[in-house]
Amino acid sequence: MFHVKQKVYWGGGILLTLLLLWWLVPSKSADDSTQIPVSVKRGPFSVLVTTTGELSASHSEKINGPDGLQASGIYQAKITDLIAEGTLVKAGDYVATLDRSEVENRLKDMETEYQRNESEYTKTRLDTTMQLRTIRNDLINMKYDLEEKKIVLAQSKFEPKATIRQAQINLDKAQRALAQSQKDYQLKKQQAKAQMKGVEAGFARIGRRRQALVDLLDKFVIRASKSGMVIYFREWNGTRRTVGSPISAWDPTVATLPDLSSMVSKTYVNEIDISKVKKGQVVNIGVDAFPKRKYTGQVIRIANIGEQLPHTDAKVFEVVIQVNGSDSILRPAMTTSNAIVTRKLSDVLYIPLEALHNGPKGSYVYKKEGYSTVKQAVVSGVANENEVVVTKGLEQGDKVLLTIPKRAQKMELHDAQLWDQQGD
């Protein structure tokens, strides 16, 4: 019986001791014990605007379709064949073929018109030649007639005066008729030349149009103007031209040959952040295809007018970033990650954004003090996507929690007066 009581006393004493320890030792709640606190860091801090972009060449040469489409009355042609994007070509190498059907049909019609004009030209030339020949023959005959009348006049000198007078009149008439016919011949000749010139001009015009179509047909096989890598041309809406795409007389570009020694990253910045972005700012660039490669660049162009993103209400501004140096592995259309450094601080305290909480009057954190957790008022500064600067309320090496502890509602706020000093 004594041993039983002794065990009860011992058990009660141990339980009482545990209860006293639970009350006297600073509490370490179950949820706090599972949290890993992070340290307040000191050092350089960058304010970043991060975006996703796409590589393209700073400069590129266009591979164009025929430049005589509009002059030939053709305003559109489809691409029927195109080599694979990324193909390395040399000057003169085959690149693409355009649909020739419309040109061929026009050429058939032009051939018919050309032959008709050729026949008309030949007929007009023969007609004028024969007409002038007839007039020339008439002139020769009139000259013979004039000679005969001169002989008659000479032989009539012994005839009565009336006969002589008649012979003289006949001679004068013959001379006048010859002179008039000679003038008419010159006019007919000029008229024939003018007529032939008009027919020749029309025939030559048809011939030029016909030859232009023949030359144009040859241009429907497109070749590279220089060596490089073929990249499909993008239209205003971002659509790439490929087999089946139409090209117009006003924009006949089929593909491009980019200068891969100088690349840019084209990206879009939200209208909320665009005021932070300035020309000349440093950019840290990553390429999704090669995650281990890191590059730097700088902002060289910012659009003045925003654009509406499809299917959203957000407006964005195009920003062009020049990639420093060159790398043979970089290719147009590769996806990039761009971290634009909009501000750089040399020596500040900062914590993860998850550790900072905002109340009605100011910001605070949950700071570890030994085995306990306190609710600490802080004054925060600028932030980037992952971290935020803390100007008051914390010291280097302090540890803060990333999530809210379960007993947070019962905690009193420490150093609330810091909020009144935010402008100091």
C-alpha cells in the first residue's frame, strides 16, 4: 500500500513539474517549431522589373518577293514552297517559290494581245507601203505625161495660134497637177510615218508588258541575296509567313537574314511598372533554352504608346533591350527572361517579401526572440519581386518568420512608434 501511494506521489509530482515548466518557460507553439526562420540580410539591393521577352537581331536583311507585282496589276501572291526556318544559306541559294498561276494566266492573255498587235502592225506597214508605192507610180506617170505635153507644144509652133494656145494650157495643167501630187505625196508620207509610229508605239508597249510578265515569272523563284540564316518574316500581328501565306505588292517580304552578331530582346512592360524603366538601365538576361548561360544588356528603346494585350484589360509598353556582346548559340525567337535594374542600393537591410505584413497603420514582421515570437513594427522601403528593404525595426542577423503563427492574434505589437517616424 505504501508503494502504491509512493508511485502516485511521484507521478503527481512529475505532472506538476511539467505544468510549471509549461507556464514558466517561454512558449514555443507547435506551429512555430515547424517554421524555419530566415535571417535579416545586409548588402547591396536591386529593384528589378522582370519580364519575358524574345530574341531578335538588331539588324536583318529582307528576302523580298518580286518588286514588279503592282506594275503588272498583281497585288498578292501566295508562298507555295519555303525552306525550313533556321536553314543556313549562301548568296544565290534557293529560298522560296511563289504561286505563278495568276502571272501565267495574265501572260497567256498578253500573248494573245501581243500577236493581235503584231498582226495589226504588219498590216499597217504593208498598207502604207503599198499606198505610197501607188502614189509614186502615179507621179512617174504624171512626169511622162508632162514630157508628152512639152513635145506637143514644141511640135505645134507652126499650127494656128489657137492650137498652140491649147497645147500651152495642157502643159500648164500637167505641171500644176504634178506639183500638187508631189506635195500630196509628201503629206501622205508624213501621215503614213505618224500612223506607223503610233502602231509601233502600241506594239512596243504591249511587248514591254509581255516581257515584264516573263521577267516577273522568273522572279517567283526567290533566292538569298547574301549568306545567313533564314528566319520567317513576321507580320504586324506577329504571324509568321510560311507556306500558304500571302505576300502583297506593298509588303513583299518572305523571310529575313538576321545579323546574329548583334541581338536584342524585345519584351513588354506593364503600364504599372513602365515609369520605372529608363533608357540605359542595366538588364540581366537569361535564355530559356540555355539556363546556365547569363547575359547582360541595356534598355535602348521604350515605346511611347501602350498596347492592349489580347483577351485582357492590361496595357503594356514595348521595351527593346540590346544584348551585350555576341554568342553563336543565340537565335532569333528564343525566349528570354529580363531583369531590368531600375534602382540599385549599396548597403541596406532586407527580408523576403513573405515575411512582411501590412496593417491599417503600418508594416510589421514576426520576429524570433529566443524561444518566443514577437510582433515587431517595421518601416519598409523599396521592394523587388522577392525581397523588401527594411529601414527601421530590425537589425542584421535578426530572424523573422515567413508565415503567421497561430497565436498571432494574442501578440502585442512592439515599437509601434516607429510608424510615426517613417518620414524622419
